[in-house]
Amino acid sequence: MKTLVVALILLAICPAFARQDEPKPTPQSIKFFDVLDLPARIDEPKLQKIDGHLVVTCALANRSGESLVGVRLTMMFVDSANNGRIRRVNWNEATTLPAYSIKNFQFHPAIKDESKDADLFLGIDEVIGRETVWRTVDADKLLRAYARGQHGQIPKVQKLQNMYDKETPRIIGTMPPKLPKP
């Protein structure tokens, strides 16, 4: 009888130990192309699979005195196994980030398959603040040159007024009471 009980306990415990030994997928590191004139910077970006979807986890820093509401990102895949073939993905992300702060984010690019052999490069095309929009001129060309090892490129940034995301002050007033007619 004791042998049967011990066998049943071992049968129940073995699958639990087997699940603990399964290796977790390691995140793939991404090289970030920093444009110093942009108010946003990404630190420690990594591509990993979370709940079956590929996600870029990183910290986003706001280097300006204006709160940010969004970013437009570009990721390039340089596949060394396929003669240096380059794939590019652009996407927008809503980010609520106060002035001079840093926060962890999970960005969701529209990527269908993970390429373990490819080198990954990430750049910011556009940063959207409440009052200002910063846009990198020829961001794709700069990121492509950076991916090819040409690190001497000096990016130019356009600074535009944001006409759509400004916070309008709300003034709550009261109507004067109506006086009865004499």
C-alpha cells in the first residue's frame, strides 16, 4: 500500500518539476539609434514574446519640459544569413509621459515572425508633445546607414507646433441668477 501511495505522489510531482525546468525564451536585444535633438530616448530595448505576441519592452525617457503623448518608431531587421537583407516596420505608440521623467513601456510593433539571426535596430521618427511635434528628417535613411555601420551621420530635426493635442484650459463659470421681471 505504501508503494502505491509513493508511486502516486511521484507521478503527481514529476510533471510539476518538468514544467519548472522549461527554459524561458530569452529576449533579443535591440540597438537604439539616439537622435540627441529629439526629446525622447529609449533605454534597454528588447524584443520578446509575451502571450504569443512580439513586444518591445524598454524604458522611455522624456528629456524636455513638455509632456509627451506619442511616438512614431521604426525598427529594422538586418538579416545576416540572407545577404544583409533589410526589413523595416513603422508604427505609432501612444505614450503619456510627464516632463523630465522616465517610464517603462511595452510597445507593440506589427511583426509576424521573430528572426533570431537578424540584427535589430530601433529609431524614433517622431515625438509628439502637447504643444510641439519633433520630426527626424530622413529617419529611414539615417537608421539604414546606422545599421550598416555608418555612425557619422548627423540627423536633423524639424520642430513643429502641435495644433491638435493641446490641453485647453477649462473654465467653469456660473450663470448669473435670473431676476424676476417687475
